[in-house]
Amino acid sequence: MPDASILHWTALTHSGSRKPRNDDSWLAFSSSPYGAQTLPETGCHSLEEHDLVFAVSDGMGGGNAGDLASSLLLQKMSEIIPETFKIAASGFHPDCLDHLADAVRSVHQHINEAACDQNHGMAATLALAWFTPENLYLANAGDSRIYISRNGELQQLTRDHTAAWGQWKRGEISEFQYRAHPRRSALYEVVGGCHPTIRPHYAAVPYQPGDRFLICSDGLIDGVWERHISNALADLPSPEDTAGTLMKRSLDNSGIDDTTLIVIHVAGVPDPSADQS
């Protein structure tokens, strides 16, 4: 296996100051022919025998609908993604992006059915990173994000499904204007929400040793700017340091919304100080 098959990660989540319940959810699991195995909040794992999947979801809706939607979404993804190994064992070669799209559509329908039965409008964002030995496959709906830092250069791999984000990325408004935009959080794509269809963003991204990734909910973005993310991913030595620094800065500057992040480092050799899972 190539050196790039060792991943180190740390996940953190914090409930916002306006309410005791955390509507964010995160999940890390290994995917193999034996199904999904949940991974701890900090760890190190090889891709030699397992795919690794990391995801963040921000739930929305009245009552307990938000945390239910986000946790349900990630639970269903952990059930569906390992099916690629069963398909391969049958002699077929599943396309990961097609399988990911089928999984999101299935979860979208499942949440809509639950919303109609219990909580109308129950919905969630999704930012999911599926690492295989060959590529990173990602899916996103809403404004939870995935970033990559390579050689000190930061790039957002996902798309915020808001008109304001599109204006910012087209250069029509500045980052400052985007952050103050009154409709910055007006999402036109979410998983569930009783929307009949969903059109998430999907991509296949090659990765290499030294790459660093951030998956986060919009609560983190409320308290940090792009330059803070860029500096932390590029300069800090470990996922634990990066996650802790970004979480503290975000909470110090905002902390109103639920805040969740996962930091992932792609390494050429295992880090002897990291826990083996």
C-alpha cells in the first residue's frame, strides 16, 4: 500500500450557548466487508484493509428534530456505504460516487418519511469524506464544509448551498460582506426537509501524504475566518492541536451555534504517539 494510506484524526463538538441540546452530529467509521466499525474521536488507522469515512451533519427543525435528523442521517450512511464491499465480493466493481449518490438519495427519502410522521421540516446538512486507497470521495448538502490544505494552500472542496456563498466565490462580495449577509444561512439544498428531490455536490479528490483536511459545521465558521483555518491547518503539528486551536478560537469569537469539526492528517508512516484503533 502507498504511504498515503495512514490517516490520523481528531473530532470535537460543542453545544451552542443558546440551547443545551446539540443539533450537530459527527461520525467516524471504518468500512469493510464486515460492515461499519465506529472509530473514536482521536485515532490513527491504515486504509490497507478498510475504507475510512468521516462526516459532520448539522440538524434543523422544531423540537428534537434537529439532533434526530443529523444522527439519523449519519447512522444510515454507516449502514449503506459498507455495501460496496459486498457488491465487490459478488464480482462487480461499484462506482463509489454512484454508490454515494444512491446512499444520499436513500437517506433523504428516509428522513422525509420520518419528517412526515413526526416533525415536518426535519432536515440536516451533510459533509462526508470517504477515503479509499485510491481517492477521497465527498458529498455535501447545505453549508457544512470540507477543506484541504496542501503545501500551505487552503481550498474548500465543498460548496455552500446558499446564494450568498455563490456571490462571495464569484467575487461579487468580499468575505466580510458574505459573513454579514442577512441570508447567509438560507439553504436551498438539505437532506430531508420534505423536499421531493436533492442535488448534493459530489467529487472525487486524489490525496497524498502531507495533505490535511477539515470537516466542520457552520458553527465553526461563525467564529473563524479563512485565514485562521489556513494557518491552523498549515502550521500546527497534529490533528489534536489543530482541532483544539480552531475550536477555542471559534468559541471565543462566537460560540452561539453548535460547533463541530474533524481534522484529518494524511501521513506516510504511522505516528507512534497516536492511538491505534
